[in-house]
Amino acid sequence: MATRDIYETAFDEDVQTESSANQCPECDGRVTTNAIETVCEECGLVIDEQRIDHGPEWRGFDDERERTGAPLTAARHDRGLSTEIGRRTDANGNELSGQKRRRLSRMRREQTRGRFQSKAERNLAHGLSEVRRISSTLELSETIRDQACQLFRSAQNEDLLQGRSIEAMAAASVYGACRCNGRPRTLDDITESARVEQSRVTNAYTTLNTELGLPAQPVTPSAFVPRLASELDVSDQIRHRARQLAEASESTGATTGVRPSGFAAACLYKAGREDGRWLTQSDVAEVANVSVVTVRTHRDALDELAV
């Protein structure tokens, strides 16, 4: 019996099927079909074999490095071990019959109903999906995304979600992961991508930082210079000079207590003036999401430093 005939009658690939209708073409013996191959019990002739490889994806010489399937990920509530049921075609791309589509529809419905074992697991799935959405909008790396997902898991394990919005805690987790890795992302950037008010995100991040003790690093103005320079489409010379101004100001302590993005915008404005490109204060203030007065104030501080 051919492999395609098996899939016409069952979905279970491991069911052993014996048929007396087909006979061996060599000795007319009894043919047996299992999950691997179709063989003759008399002479051992392999008539057909399973094209799906049931072995591990890779294995090492030690037992700890053997696995199958996709790798585990913290971005999914079930660590990526979920099963997806198809709709209209099988693994070979062949169109399924109406009876099989209805059967798959029933299986898919039951899988959806039994996907979450508790309300906490449902909240975890919703929070992790929000973390993935915000990370995708901000174009963050998978490493930071996974760290944010793990941070959200820790917040749920410590019962920090009680009385707080799941969306706010998800946004705070992304912001906390960015802060821990020194990424130049402001709270305004996170809030624009989130579906919650900034005050709730601020309170949620304060709770995370206090209860979990996040190793958050201070974001410096020099870290914001490349991003703002790219949005303003300035030359490499202006960007390099603006970074020099920011690093020199950081060494003197002039950037303590100021908004990093606003000071970086002032450095780009001053570097553009020195290079002969007349960047307006409103342009640099808009990309840094600060006011024109903030740019002007930091510009005056740079002039006093004479760096």
C-alpha cells in the first residue's frame, strides 16, 4: 500500500496498518505497512517508504544536546511547543477533501478551547503577544525581545500584575529590557507603540525596577546621536562631531539630570552649525521629541563649555 493511501484513511502516522488486499509483486506474500515503510513479510522487499524523517533534527555525542523540532523561546507562553493545525492542504500541498477539512476544523476548535489551562496562562499569552508587537514596532532585536518576555514572566511570577494593566506591564518590560541593554529608547517611544497611557507605563516600570532590582544602565546623550542623525539625514562628519560634543559634555558632568535625547539634539544642532548646514531648532526638536526651548538651553550650555 502506498503512503498516500494511508493518509486517505487516517491522520495518525504511527498507526500500523495491515492489508491483505495488496500482495508482494515478487513472491505474492503478505504486505504490512507501518509508519516507516511498506514491506513484504515473506521476502522482506521494501515496496514503499515514508518520506517524512522522524529522527532528531540534530544530535551530538552527549545526551544533553539531542532534541527535535523548533528551539524553545521565551516569547511564547508555551515556550514554542504549541501545535498548529492546517486548513486546506496537507504537508505535500495537496488539497484536502471536504470531510477532512471539517475534521480539521473540529480539531482546531478543540485545540483553541484547550490551549490555556488557567487564567494566568491566558494573561501570560496576552502579555507576551503585546511584548512581541511593541518590539516589532520599535524594530528591536530578538535578544532584547526575549529579555522583555522573560521580564514579563518574572513580573507575573512575583504577582506584580495584580491591579495593573497587562498592556502597561508589557510596555514597561520592553522599556526595562532596553534600559538594561543601554539601548537609546525613551519612554515616549515605548508609549507611542503601546496601547496604554504613559503614566501607567511609568508606574509599571517603577514597580519592576523596585521589586525585581533591574540592572538598568543610565542612557547617555552620545547613545542617541546615531539614531537622531539618521532621522535627520546628516553627514557622517556632523554625526562624528556631535558625538564628540556629547562625550566631552558627559566627561564634565554637564549631562547629569538632563534628558539624553534633548541634549543629543542640541549637539547635532551645534555640529550642523559648525559644518555649515543650518539645521533648524524645530527640526532637531521634533526628531528628539522635545521642545525648542530644551534644544536652545542645551545649546547655550554647549557654548559655555566651549568643547
